[in-house]
Amino acid sequence: MPAAPELIRTAFTRELDDAAILYEGMSRADLAHVVMLAEAGIIPGEAGGELIAALLEIHPRPPLDFSFDPATGDLYANREAYLKMLTPAAGWLSAGRARREAATIGYRIAARSRLLGLASALADCARAALDLAETHRATIFPDYTYLQTAQPTTFGHYLLTFVYPVLRDLDRLRAAFARTNVSPAGSGSVNGSRLPLNRERLAELLGFDALIPHTRDAMWQADGPIEIAALTASTLITLDRLAEDLQIFATNEFDLVELADEHTRASVIMPQKKNPYALAYVRGVAGEMIGTLAAMAAVGKTPSGQLDNRIFAYGDAPRALDAAAGVAGLMAGVLRGLTVNATRAAELAAGGFSGATDLADALLLSAGLDYRTAHAVVGQAVRDTMASGATTLTAERLDTAAEKIIGRKTGLTPEAVAQTLDPAAIIATRTGPGGAAEPSGHAMIAQCRETAADHERWREAAEMRLSASDSFLMMSATALKSRRPESELSEQPEPREPQSLEDLFRDLPQPPNRRRWQLPRE
């Protein structure tokens, strides 16, 4: 019986919205499944060869080449219908496998590649921030809490506030990749299969690092998309915080930074406006990712054997990864084009009584006051100075405040007070681990560069392994395709079927004067 028109217009159409995302992974899942069935003798050799030939024919074609019909059903049903037009052997495709398995594999393949894309974008964003921090590791800059003057720092030290969370997000990404790049293939429906499905072979053909050990868990997981959505939300919140700061710092009132023209957009009515549109976009996508996280949690809250999460999460989670990677790349560009107004920064860093904390510390060290009392003395001196209309705290006003609170002068000379309040001198005292003094900043930048480079090496190795597994799958499928009846074969020599990924790497042409290709390991 055909599906109801309203079901076709809604649910089936919604599922096909994800076809472009899931198609490539589902195509690989189909190829690997038929290769495994043929190798295990579950599917007759001739039928296996015909089905593999049909799958290889449609595999390189982009999804837009096909007119998927929601009346036929989801992507799996549309692919199956197309295969039936190519070969009567298409019926073997469902042996030992639910459509849910193919969709789940397609999702995991889509997610793992996009996780690596996000890793690349985040590492590049970290490099851009580190380059700018290196340039400005001695540039005096005002720091703010609650948008009120706090203490002098350097712009380089300020930027590292965002580098460390990005590097932590890369740690989280690697953990998410490890949990994503595991194989549900060969799980049957819920409790395994009567057929002798070779799950290890399927994992190898598809480039998965390990098996999901429990077949029902493999088919009905909901936490994976939630983890990915949480990762994108965490990543975008970090970049949003930087974007919000920069948007404030770029105002005429602060005038601390300026975005490059190519990252702004002019007002169509107000000629003087240079709107920081790139930053507004970052902030908007951050809000969207928070919504995606809530959506992933909501669709995962179902009975344990229900497909709500597959319908709505398998496209939205990869899209979230694409969006996050785009924003990370955009922020890298913003940082590379950013100009810092060092003169204005030094001016603001010296104002707002930004050295008050250091003056209280000096009273603790030299006048024998406990910190609460020192805090009260300096606070009174600041209030008295502001009441007089002055902007600079002097030794005389400090002594006046001390006499009110402790009944005696502080003993600090005018020269000592001026030196204590000097922004450059304040920064130079921050020599402890993590401090803003230049040697400490240089060490942190170097450490962060090495951490970012380690993440890049991991990503490159993972991409090499996935690329090798793709080649391995194609070679394995082509070798089985060549076993079709002789009347259907061309006179091309039969390709040798590689037995493992190690075989494939060993057989690659070796570059001269270099070590042999090796299968990369983490």
C-alpha cells in the first residue's frame, strides 16, 4: 500500500532533506556490506559481482544527479529502488541489515569527516590568535571585568584567554571522534544476526577504529548527536565571547581595535557606520548552536528502540559541525585582519585607577597592613580623588585616606606610589606561571603552539587513515566485481584484492629517497 500523501509531504520529505549529507556514507556502507556478504559466501558470486558493479556505478555520482522521490521513502529506499533498475541482484542488499544500520553508518561517516574539518578550522583559529598574541605580547592593554576597569595587562595575555578554551575544545573533539569513529555495521537489527556477518571486516572496510561492542546499543544510540551538539555549542560559545569583546572594543567609545574592512558591512543609510558584521554572524551562530544542543537532547529523549533521533539528528548534527567550522575559519580571518590601537590601549590601561590593587599590595608589603585594611585605605583614596575631580591617585591623597582609617600615614613616597601605579611596571611584576609578564607570555604562547601542532598532527594522521580505508574499500569491491561471469568481463587484468589496510599501504608507490609509506597511528 502506498504511503499517505501527508506522510510523503512531511516525514519522507524531511528525511530526504539530509540526502546530500548521508549519501556518500550510505554508499560506502552498501559497498562494504556487499563485499563482506560476498566474501563470506552469503551472497552468490554472480549476484555479488552484479550488485557491486551497480553500486560502483552510482557511488561516484553526486546526490544531485538523482531525483529522489519522497513517495518512494527515505534515502535508503530511493537508493534501493535505483539499484533495482540496474540489477535484479539488488534484493541481496538487505541481507542481515536494517535500513537503520545503513543510515547510522552514513551518519557516522558524515560526522567523522566533519569533526576533522572542525579540528582543522579550530587549529587554524588558534594559530591566528597565537600569531596576534605573539605580535602584541608586550602591548599594554586595559583589562575589564563587568566592563569596568580592572587591571593593566597585555593584549597578548588577553588573547590567550580564548586560545586555551579552543585547545580544550580540540581535546573534546578528539574524544568525540574516538566515540564517533566506531562501527555499528553487522549488528542485524537489535540482537545480532543468524547470518555469519563479519563485523571486524566491515569495520576495516569502512575505516572505523573499533566495533561498538553491543548490537542493540549500536543501532539505537542517542548520546552521539548530543555530544557533537555540545561540542559545537562549547566551541561557538568560546568564539562568541571573543566576538562580543571585540565588538565592544571596536566601538568609538573604546576605540581599542578595528576590524579589517572586508570583515565589516556598511550601513545603507548611515554613511559613517562600519558595522562589525563578521562578529554579529559569530554571535548568531553561537545562539543557533545552543538551540541545536537543546534539539538534540529533545529528540534523543525517547523509548530506547525508537528512531526519532535518526530522523532529526543525523542531518542536523553534521550541519552543526559545518557551521562551527565555518565560524572558526571566519574568526581566524578576523584575527589576522585585526588592528590594535596601542596608543589608545595604553591610555585606557593607565586610567580608571587600574593600579589600585597593586597599591593595596604595596601597603601590605611595606606598611604592615592586612589586605582588608589596605583595601579600605586605597578605596577611600580612590573615592577622595574622584570626588575632587582628579584622575590620578597621589601619595598625599593616600596618606590622607590612611589617617582617616588607621590613624597614620602609609610611609610610601610619591615616587614609590607613581612606580606602583605604572602599567608597565605592574605587568612586569606578573612573573609567575600564567602571568602577563613577557617571559611568562612567551612560554605560554610556545606551549600553546606545540599543543595546536599536536592536534594538527593527529588530524592529518586520522585523515590519512580514512583516505586509505576509502581506497581499500574501492579496491576490495573492484576485485570482487571482476569475478563476474567471463562473458561480462572486459579484457582488463583482474586486480589483486588487498587483504588489509596494511597491504594497501605496502603496495603504494614508494617515494624516492624517503622512508616507506606507513599506516599512520595516533
